[in-house]
Amino acid sequence: MYVCSCFGVTDKQVKEHAAAGACTPRQIASVTKAGTDCGSCVRTIQGILGRGACPRRELLEKGNAAAVLAADPELVEAA
């Protein structure tokens, strides 16, 4: 099923990126552009992501920002 018709992103793609560590709609948008045009899919993406465990969020809450940066090369480049 298409989640984002603007960029042709499917629920399967969102789930794959979530399994790879994307925990928020913004992180999904950074790899797929979903939610960056009309924005109507953001709530659907939030629903797919749910409120489950997020490895990055858990590391940040434990004060281990270095591990989060090491796990995400895009964040290192932006820093």
C-alpha cells in the first residue's frame, strides 16, 4: 500500500527503514522524502512506526549520544 503518493513510498519501505533504525517520521523523511511535500502521510507514518522501542532514543536517554552518532553516518556528517 502506498503511504506517500507524492514520492511513491510504500508501507513496506517505511517498515524496512524502521527495522533499520528510523524511529520518527523525520528520519523516514530523510531517507525517502515521505512527508516532505503535502504532509498528508505523516500521521500514517507515525501509525506504522508506533510507540515501540527505538534504539536511538534509548541510547540518547541513557546519555550515550556518541553511540547514536556512530550508528548514523548522516548525523556525523551534519555535526
